[in-house]
Amino acid sequence: VQNQLVYEFYFYSNTPCREEELLLTNILLWYGWQILTASRVQAKA
């Protein structure tokens, strides 16, 4: 997942379109939320 995220970052960072940047931000926030939620669940277990 980490490598894919890095690939997506470079892919979108090389795209001048503003919508692509917003999409990248949403992807980063989504991944971050998933990781945060997963860590909380593991901490409770």
C-alpha cells in the first residue's frame, strides 16, 4: 500500500490539473483515516 501511495503521489504531483491535486488530498486523508482507525482497533484488542 505504501509503495502505491508513493506512486500515486508522484503521478498526481506531475499533473498540473487542480482537480487531481484535490483528489490526491482526499486519497491521503482517506488512507490516513484508515490507518488511524486500524491502529485504534488494534489498541483496543
